[in-house]
Amino acid sequence: MDQQDNSQNEHLNEEGTSQDQTNQNIDADAEFGAVSNQLIDLLVDTTLKKYDVKLESTALDEDTKKQLKSLVDELEKSVHSLRNKNK
């Protein structure tokens, strides 16, 4: 019975470790997302200021919004792909 108990304890430890790793990955993803958003905001803001562009809240039409959304989605996929390759 002691051998079975040790085996079960080892299994529990492995699960605990994998849960910790999962939590770390989630934290890293959240941190990466926050940094990415800050970087995008900075780049856009800097570019707009450089060319003295003043945005109005209604300046973007629906097609432009869709194109921007698509671009961001593609960039996210690329980043996730690169991150998975580096693991």
C-alpha cells in the first residue's frame, strides 16, 4: 500500500506543477497582451502626432474598422505562432 500511496502523491505533485505552469502561462499571456496594447497605443499616438493628425470620434467608417480588426487578429495569430515555436 505504501507504494501506491507514493505513486498517488507523485501524480498529485505532477498535476500541481502543471497547474502552476498553466497559471504562469496565463499570467505571461496577460502581461504580454498589456505590453502589446501599450506598444500599439504608443506607435499609433506617435505616428499621429508626427503627421499632426487629429482624429474625430466618427472618422472611421465600418470598412476601415473591419480592416483594422482583421489586421489585429492576424497579428495576434502571428504572435501566438511565434511564441509556440519558441516554447
